[in-house]
Amino acid sequence: METKNYLIRESAFDDYAYFAKWEVDPAVTEFLSYDEGRTYEDVVEEAYANKADDTKIDYTIVDKNTGSPIGRVYLSRIDRHSDSLDITKLYIGDADYRGRGVAREVMEEMLIYCFTFMHMERVTLDYYNGNTRAASLYEKLGFKSEGVARNSTKKDGKYYDLNLMSMLRSEFFEKYTANKG
């Protein structure tokens, strides 16, 4: 996949070193369910397990100008029978790219990919209470709230609520066509 400024490609082995570095950065992990002390070996183990599971796909966000990885997108719960999936993780790992609209640009492309090329009917995601930046972005993109999953994730031994959101195929195409017209 390609946006104006970024490539979104399936993750490769060399990307795991970036993920391992980013996934111990509190600025990245504050609203992700990664336990403290995550190691490179943990990242590689998870990545190999994901590659063996056809309901999961890991992507790396790459700056087109520099060729450097800057973030990660992770899809899971890909259900070809029900035509649904979850955008489980999206983060901008490189601090120089945060707050510059990268997440929005990447999410718009991911939605085009999910609804147009993967032919999904439903795309879901969630976010931690307090993650106002994510909440604002998802609302602007057209996701609808589905409520709160109480104590649905665990991080460092503590349970957290997740705010659930979804977008349906018809909502995506209605918003996408309205914005292009």
C-alpha cells in the first residue's frame, strides 16, 4: 500500500529490531497492552507466531523519502467468513513523525485496503480510556462507538477498559464518496 508520503508493507525480519526499540518507549506503549520489560526476543516470537496465523497480518510504515521504518500497523481477527477484521495496533514509533498526521494518512489507506481490496464488511478497533488523540482520530475517520469492554485487557498485572468502535462498509463508502464529491 502507498500513501502520498508512506509505504505500508508487510513486516520483514529486519523490522523487528525497530519494533523492539519502539515497544519499550513509554510514549509508544502508554496506550498499548505491552508489559514492561518487553524484549527483542518477545517481539520476534510474537512476529513468527503472527506470520503462522492467517487471521493476523503485521505491517511496517515506511517513509517513502528516507526508506526508514517509522511505525507499525497490526491487523488481527481477520474473519473471511464474516468479512470482518480488527485494526489491533497502530503506532508511530519514530518520535520525529508523531503529531504530523501520519496516523490519519495511514489509517485512511488501511481503510481503503480493508474495505476495497479485502472486501471487509466490518472493521473494528479499540482504544484505552484517556487516549483522547486516538478517540478524536477514529471519530473523524467515521468510526462509531460500540461501548466499553470492561477489564478487557491486561498490562503489567492491571486490567484496563477498552472503548470499542467499528465502521461498516456502507459507512466507509458513504463518507469516502461524500469527501470526494
